[in-house]
Amino acid sequence: MRIDSLDGSFSVLYLTPVRNYVSDQYISSSLKRELSQYFNPSSKYLVLDFWGTWCVPCISAMPKTKLIVEEVKSTASFVGVCFDKGDKFDLAKTILNDKGVNWPQIYVDMNQKTNSIVFELGVSIFPTYIVIDRDGKIIFRDSSQGLARIKDILLN
């Protein structure tokens, strides 16, 4: 296991397996319906990239993500999930434009504690990458180290 972070009160430790994360978990049917619009016709998978304007590793990973998007575009679609304060969404759009990010984005206000993709999927570490298949099964989930493995997972 790898230590990813601690919560603010230092009472919860977040761990990630060092091997690939694979589970039998599925997203909810309502989230599956919501995300189905982001699958390209030829895509078997959808990659969710959770990030925020305050997350330096998230922004620095965008050029690498852009290369992976190009390499796997026949197999997977990508969607960014910007988790930030509502007044930072314009800054997020500027960052995306500056980095040449052209895949769809979902904007989630940090103050929205329920009924959001971030909270439904339990994302508390940024960046986090989640790969789902068309059936809504979570194929892969990892934090910053996950980007290096996504390409291998999607092409094999």
C-alpha cells in the first residue's frame, strides 16, 4: 500500500494499493446514465480525471494526459471533473485553454456536498483517475501514480 494522504484531523489515512486497482464495483445507474453521453461511439472505456485549479500536480499532468488521450482515443473517451469553488471555473477554463485540453469537462462546486460525481465516487485525493466501462464497472482507480498505468490498461 502507498499512503496518499491524511484527512484534516489526522484521524483517517488514505491508502492506495501499489498494484493496479481493480474491483467489482459499479457506478450507480443514475451516474451511468449521466456519463453515457461522454462515450464516443467506438469507446469501450471512459476515463474520469478529477482535478482542481488549486492542485499543482493535476495541472502539471495535463500535457501527459493530452498525449495519452491521443494514443488511446480509439478505445477510450476522457472527461475532466473540475472540483473547485464556483468562482474559480473561469480560471479553470483559462488553464484548460492554455494547456490545450479539448476533452469535455464537468464542473463541480466544492460547496456541493451531495449529489455530485465527486462525492458519489468518494474522490478525496487529487488528481484521481477512474476508468469505467460501458456497463458502469470501475476498471481502474488511482491517484497521481495512476496516469502512468492508464495507457497500458486501455490498450491491453
